[in-house]
Amino acid sequence: MNSFSEADHQRFSLIAEQLYNVSKHIRVLSHISWPSSAKDQFLRGGAAQLPDVSYPDFNSREPLTLLQDLRTQLGDTPVDNWLSKKADTLEHSVALLAATGSDNFHKYSTLLYGTPALPLPDESNTCLGLAEQFSANTEVFSRLDIGTPPPACHLASSVAAALQQACGDCFGNAAPAVQIVEELSANALAGPKRIRLRRTACFTDKDVDQLIHHEAFVHVATSLNGLAQNKLKILGAGHPGTTKTQEGLAVFAEIITGCMDLDRMQRLCDRVVAIQAAIDGADFIDIYRFFLERTGSEDQAFENSRRVFRGGTLKGSAPFTKDIVYLDGLLRVHNFMKVVVDAGKTDYLKLLFCGKLDIEDLPIIAQLSDAGLCKAPMYLPPWLADMRYLLFHLSYSTYLSGVNLIQIKEHYREMLATDQA
């Protein structure tokens, strides 16, 4: 990187800023959101007819013009190649928004987020396979008393207070405001300036800690760190190209802090299974019935189904595949971290928090950091600021990966069988 001239550095910064300006046109979740009236109408009709939803037109001219202009400034270096890939992602994102309500929406969704049956980096496992295996492995727990506390509904007001306290402790004067809103595409959404909670959402005891570690200490932290990158402004932009790593990192945070539980993981798995069913032809009503059986709640079944079909077509075969990123991203982030520790490159762990990025960006980010173009992250979650437990967990997890689990399982199954005799 030191071989690049000051002119190159200025060009990289300018293109990164132009990419950031393009990203401001791309607000996927807000563009494909549904009004609350769609749920009311669907449930009043006995869940017998597909919801009636439509989407606003998306004007792609300005972002595409900006992308065309910045491509003329690209050179032929590793950094230019990285910036070019960011431009490709944003162009696909523009195409996604321009195709809302059509089968082409699904086409671009798969380009940006993947599909449940797409092979993972090990080229043998899939996100769908993990979801199905987890469900099968945990089915036995449904018959056991695992010490779950009585059901409790923590209202949005009490959750907001806990989040505001946690954000104040971590981010100080830069802490986002926590707001309670009437309509939201999820129970909670986080940005650098505000965290929004849906007023009607009911949160469990685990949900509160999950929101702190997932939304605040990952999504808000990476947003604030990215916005501080004045020489690489694209790192301050959340877009579909960063979603897989962002959500994978956030789910990993739930696990490493002990906030994850069976119900939460099962919900993530069910989303993957539902997306695959929709790809295979299930329509909105089919998926609604699947979630109704899983949750027993009409409201939750509708919200889960909406996540699968928003932006696409409700008749089946063309869903929104974004929600596979929680499991897919988790596998990528966790395995990447294990390899980083095994290779002795622990500096990469903190680089994950320097902004909104994809794991595949990190070699270039490391070079840009060495060159002084990328700042070290100002805000880190507690489990990364103090890495003692994290490094133990990753080292032990790497060791377990080399154990012959098949032979060990057979040994203990034989031992347990003698107890039954």
C-alpha cells in the first residue's frame, strides 16, 4: 500500500465518498415495508386471501448515473477492484428496488443475499441443511423441563430504558436515542442516531439482552465507527453487501455473551426453512400456516410471513431471501474468527468493527489501515474490548473441530444403551 501515491489515496477517498452518496438512495427495508392495514385486512378475512400490497416506484436514474460516473475514475489496483465490487453491489441493490413486486425482485435478492440451498464456503454444507439439522437435534428438548422461566412480556417502554442505559455506557455522548414507534418492519431496528422499538412488541427476558448485544453493541457500534471514516466514507453505509457479515456478527455476539437460546435460534432456522418453501412454490397463506403452527400466534405468524414475501410476489416462487443471512453470516463470521486466531492474526478481529463491511473486504481494509486511510474502531463491544474469553472460546472451538465426533458419539451411545438395559 505504501507504493501508492498521495494522488491515489485522494482518488480512493473520493470514490469511497461517491459510493456512500449512492448508498443513501438505497433503503431496502423501508422501501418494501407493508402498512399495518395489510395485516388487519388479512386476519379479518380469516387468513383466506393473499394480502393486498403494493410498492412505490423507485427512481433508479440518479444512483445509476452516479455509479456510471465513478466507474470512469477506477484504476487497476487491489483497492480499485475492491471499490468496483462495492459499485457492483450497489448496482444490484438499485435493480432490486426497481423490481419490487415482480419475479425479478427474487433474482436480485439471490444475487445479494443468496439462497438457503446455496453451498457455504466449505462447498458441502448449506444454510438450509444447518436449519433442518438444528431443528432435528433440538426436537427432544420439547419434552424436557429445561428451566425456562414463566412467560413474561417486557413492554417496549422498559426495554427502551435498558437499551438507553447500555448505549449511554458504551457510546457516551454519541449514544443514539431510543424511540418507541407505532409501525416497524421488525420488533427493533437500529441506526447510528436512533434505535426504534415497535410499541406493540412483547419482549422476553432474553430479548432484552439480545437487543443490547445485537442492535446496540454491533449495529450501532459499526455504524458510528464507519461514519467516523472520513477517508473511506463507504464504510459508514449499511447496504445489502454488508448485511451478511453484519447480521452474522450480531448473532455471534448473542452467542458469545450467553444471550442466545433455543427459541431464538429456532426462529432463525424457521425463517430459512420458510424461504426455501416459498422458493419451491409455497404462497403467503402456506407460509402463514407454517408459522402459525410453529408459534401459535396469528400476529407473529403474519409478521414472520411478511418478512419472507416483502418486496417479492405473494403467490410463491419469488420470495425475499434476506433472512438467510442470520445463519449464513453466523457460520462465516464464526469460522473466520477461528481461522484468524489459529493464524495468529487477531488484529483482524477489531477490524471487523471499523465500519459496515463484508468479511471478504478485510485484507484490503488491513492494507488501507496500514496506509492510514482507515481508522481503528472507536467503539467495541465488551466481549471484544476484553478478548480473554473470546480467544479461549475460539481456540477451544477450533480444537473441537478436529475431534472425530462420529466415533465419540458412537462410544457414548453404546454407553447410554447399557443404562437402558
